[in-house]
Amino acid sequence: MAKARDPAPAIIWFRDDLRLADNAALRAACETRAPVFCIYVFEDGGGMRPLGAASRWWLHHALAALSDGLAKIGGRLDLLRGDAEKLVPQLITEAGASALFITRRYGGAEIALDRRIEVAATSAGARVESFGGQLLREPEAVATKSGAYYRVYTPFWRAASALPDPGEPLDPPSALSTALYPGGGPARASLAALGLLPQGPDWAEGFRRAWTPGESGAQKRLSGFLAQGLATYGAARDELGRGATSRLSPHLRFGEISPRQIFHGVRRQQAQQPEAERGADKFRAELAWREFNYHVLYHRPDVATKNLQGRFDSLPWRDPPRAELDAWRMGQTGYPLVDAAMRELWTSGFMHNRARMVAASFLVKHLLCDWRVGEAWFWDTLCDADPANNPMNWQWAAGSGFDAAPFFRVFNPVLQGEKFDSTGAYVRRHVPELARLPEKWIHRPWEAPAHVLSAARLKLGETYPRPIVDHASARTRALEAFARIKR
């Protein structure tokens, strides 16, 4: 009797879904009962936006965690580097793979690449199956009565909330049969060879203190937030000194946790803790904002490069002097809240959401700098730099996006600090040269009497800068610029 042939292998191609649990693509690959290739392609081609430095740091550790998780169930993560459009079909052909399983992506370049790869895979005799998992609602599922996409958040959320709740998360696979890597397959790379970690100065010390990338780190972060932060989230999320936000955004960005896992985790916690209802509602609204941003990205793939409101194309942006731009980037503007925010970003790869609003408003309106300059800086320095959230939030701050803050709303960084960092805890944490200032002066040190500055060992212009721009004058300049496009 002839020996039965081994079944043709399947491929699970991990992208922004670096987890084992609630991963429908991985589940489908396992259900073929065939040997499985688990691959990640560090893509150099396809027209996609290269990751920033902070995201690359996170990706290194996320891939290490995923590799360890797969090894525990008998799997192996094969890392490839180069043009996925060439590498994935090559592996399909050389391995004789019967199927390719992927989780959907929503950027324009990513969608186009996946379509081209599907054509190549089909030509090579493999079927391609894609699955949702990065959103609670797929973009096509939420549409206006006329079939158009939503441009305003509240009706989007209302329509999305009316849809059936997302199903329960999938359990992770308990075992995986690993395929033998073919000799003619594309060359595999080691994690170190991807060059994702800092080269030269090690600027990531604060990252290592602040974060535990990977699926287990994401689950620990969610559990801690649900138990300790959900009930007070609605009231405390904007208080900068308390750190009352979930800090799940980098884990969501890389798919170490799914929004469905978070959604049901919040629901279970609310059932056990009825007083958490207000916080749960507010947190769900924040998840919905992320969904809205992806909804727009799917329909407007140019969101990172073009104003969503075309009238902003004629706004007379300044080209700020290098000294001003560097002062903003390095947290040396002379406005303590702005400086604390930018230093938090530089040292930890993260920034509190309220602080992001103030820092972005300062660049766009106080310095009258094109929002795309700030978006690019955040893209490079945020661990959670997200292809939908990052540009959409910057367009919100600039007033150029859909359902954005009006341009004439110019945040006063002093008043914002006194309202949301009333004790100065956030500023003292990130701008230690101001730590000895009393609360009365912590957000306006240039107005402090000489004896107060002396007692705080502070010399304006030496140990801490004076404001690089006057708030009232900057506000007037911004409103005059906006008046031109209104006309």
C-alpha cells in the first residue's frame, strides 16, 4: 500500500495581530490539521509607511514574545525581510502551501498589496482567507442610510452600537503542527538582523521601565485597568497626574490584544462592579473613536497626507524657525504642560491623551506649523503610532479633519495645566527643574516673584526657558490665518 502523503501545509501570516488568543486567522490555519508556517514579514516594499523608531522598538519585543508563545504550543515563527509581494508567493510555491490565512488591514497600500498577493497565491494553487479581528465592526458594516461612510463620530457610534455585539473572543490554540521550512524558500532573518532596536545611543531605557510588550503584557495591563481604573475612568481620565488611562494603545496597535477581548472584559467587569457603569460607557466611547478613525482611514487612505477638509489647503502655515521646532520636540517651550508632555513622549514613547491635545494645539496654533510636521514626529516617537489614530487625531487638533475641534479653539497651556494638573504632579514628574515651585506658579513660572524663583532654585532663561511665544499674540496670529480661509 502506498504511503499517504502529508497534507499540504498552511501559512499564517502575522501582521498587526501579534497574539495567539482571539486570532481567527491562526484558528483557521490550525483547523486545516495541516503543518503550519507562522511567518512575519518585515516589509521593505509595497509602498507602506515605514515604522518609526519607537514602534520598531516595540515590534522587536512583540515579535520575541510571539515567538516564545508559539514555541510553547509547538510552533515556530519564521521572520522574513523584504518585499512581501515577492516573499510570500515564493514561500507558497516552494512549500507547496494550500492556504494563506491573514487578518485584515485597512490602509490603502496594505489593501492593495494584499489583493496583489491574493492573485499571486491563487495562481500558485493556494486559497487566501482573510479575517476581521482588529476592529469591533468592519468598515463596510457601518454606513449611512444612503450607503456612504460617516464623517461625524456621534452618528457613527450610534449606528455601530445598534449592530449586534461582537462575539466572544476565541481561545488560543493548545497545539500547533509546524511545517518543515523548504530549502528553496526565502531566506529567513534573525530578530536581531531586522535591526529594530536603537543603533548607537540607547534611548530606550525609559521604554523598558514603562512597558512589557507582548500578549501577556497586554492581558496584565487590561486586568489591572479593569480592576483598578475602570470605575473612575470617566471622572479621572483627564487628570494628568493620576495616570488613570488604560495605556492599552500600544498593545492594540500591534494586535497583542483585540478590541473584542477588551470589549468583553469591560462588560464582565461592569457586571461585577455596577458602579463602574459611567467609566465603562466612557471607555467604550474611546474604543468607538478608534473604530471611527479606522472607518475613515478605510475610505480615505490619504488621511496622513491630505486635509480632510479641503479649505485647509489654503491656510497660510508658517515654516517655524528650527529653534522653535526643536524647542517643541525637546520640551523646552517654556510652557510647563507642553514641555512635560513632550518629555514624557521622549522618555517613554507615550503621552497622556489630554497632553497630546495640548501639545498638538501648541504646535499647530501657537507656532502655526502644519499638522503633518507634528504627525510625523509622533509617528517616529510614539510606541502606539497608529496609521488611523495618529493622523486622525492630528487632523482633529488642527481642525482640518472630520468632526474635528474648530481651529479657533486655541488651548491655553497655562489654563489647561491648572485645570488638568492642578497640583502640578504631572509637570513635576517630567520637568524636574520646576519641582520646587509652588502650585500657584507651577504652570506660569515666568510670573513668579523673584524670591519664589530663588527658593525653587530656578533661573528663567538658564535652568528653564522663558516662553518661546506669547500666548495672546500667538492666538491672534492663528485666528488671523484662519480668517483667510473662512473668507
